[in-house]
Amino acid sequence: MATILTLNPLAIRLFSSNSQRYSCYLHRTMRIGQAGIHFQTNYPVSFMGFLQFSKRRNFICAVSKDAEESFKKTVEVDRLIDTLREASDKELPQIVVENVLAFNESFWIRLAARADTCKSDDDKEDYEELALTVMSIVDRLVHKTNEKIEASTDVLKAILKPVIDEVEEISWPLRDPEALSLMEKEINQREQEGQLDEGFLAEVNAQLRQATKDGDKPGLEAMLQKVLQLYASRVLSKRSYAKKGNEVLKAEQFLETIIKAPEEVWNKLLLDGMTLGKGDISPEELYTVIKKRMERTLIRTEGGSYQQRVLIEYLKGIESRAGEIVRVLQG
């Protein structure tokens, strides 16, 4: 079940120089669970009430938090506010997206405090306009995020459909040997259409964490792991390093054979391909090309992305399996 973290609604009234009242909304809910973090904004708030709240809040913080840490956080928030104020209309949405988790209670309290100390009505109106603009961008971001989550969930359901039985459960081991082939075909098709994006990978990882935590759905857990394996195999197989001019690099070719193969046959491939078994590729050569492929993957993927994590874990899985085989054969 998703974890709900809710901040209390804060009342804010925004007044312009001609005393017109602007209503803003700032009720922020963060749901951590199925696919990352989602925000909702749906409670009316007033700026004057916010200012009164901020004074009480500042007093509490002064008592309960270390002064130096509080000062550092204030400096960080001020830096973000300054960046937002100086940004152009084109730059502002991107800055909001990149710092979306920073728009918490402390941010709005600090923004209200700075607005309260403005010496001119024009400056105060600038802060009011900034608050409205940021809230509007966050609202749009929430809407788009929810749409992506729904789309990613639908894609995952379509991929798992071949292995789901009549009562919508996944039996393990699978009863139909063709089910995995159908699932792999669906993954390849969806990947070709560009549907297996970060949102999809986040959804799979979230579902896998939940299935692992529950511990009562081994079939679902196994299939979600298989989805990630098939995805990694598909993506890593799209680029080959097995040829250098007219020369065939046997170690690279061997690694690519393993990458393309189902995880269930890795043991046989490693035994048949390494010098400790029946092959002519030494463990050191295999480890070297695995390391090179990891380095290339890190360069070609976005740092910290789910894609990078899934691909690297897949390569580490091959490396780990090779190590196990080597230890067994060496006694």
C-alpha cells in the first residue's frame, strides 16, 4: 500500500496593489508507492494567514532545530527563490521541474516571509505572481505525472497479460511454456514503439518492491524480474562491439551471446564458453569486456536513471554468475 505524507493546508491571501484578492491553492500531498512521488494541490490558502503561521513556525524551528542547520536550509531556499525570480518565462518551468521536491512547507513559509519584508508594493506583487506561477506549473506537472503513471500501468498490464491466468494470478512455474515468448514479443514491440520509458521502469520497480515486501506473490515477483531482464537484454543487444574492422573480438561476441540469452541458460553458456569449461574465453577476458560494457552503459545513459540501474544490474548479474561458475570449477 502506498504511503501518504500530507502537509497541513496553509491559508494564504494574495493582495495586489489595488486590493483585489487572489486565491491560491497549496495543499500538498506526496504519495510514495506505485511509481515515484505524486503531488496534489487542492486546498484554498491565504497569504496573510500564511504570514501569521510563518511567525509561529519560525519560533518553533528556533527552539527545536539546530541554528546552523536551519540557517543553511534558509540559504538554500533563498537561493532557489532568487533563481526563480531571475528566470525567464521559458526557463521557469524547467527550474520548477528540476526542484519539484523543494516546494515544501518551508519553501512557502520563506517565500511569504520575504514578501512580507518587501518595501514596495511592486516587489510584493512580484512575489505574489511568482507564487501563483509556481503553483500553476506544479499543478500541470501533477496532471502529466498522473497520466504517465496510468499509461505505464497499462503497458505493464499488456506485457504481463500472456502469463496471467483466469483468476488474474500468475502461477509459478508457468504452466504455458509459450507465455514467456509472448511476453518477450510484447516487450520488444513496446520498446520499439518507445513506450518503455523511465515512467514504465519506475512502475515495474515499484511493483517489484511491493511484491517482494508482501512475500505472498512469488509468480508476480518472478515475472516482474523477468520483465526487467528482457528489457535489459533487448536494449543492450541493440549495440554490438564484437567487431573491430574485420576482426572479430571473441570475448565481446561471447558476452553478447550471454546478454541475448535467457537467464536460465547462462550456466550452460558460461560452462561451454570459458576456458575452465569447454571454451576458449578466460574468466579475466570475460570480466574485462563486462567492465567495458558497464562503462559504456554509464556513459550512454542518464546518471541515476532507472534505465541505467536496470542495465547495470543485468550486467552485474552476468558477472556474478560467471564468478560463481569459476569458483565451482576451481574448487
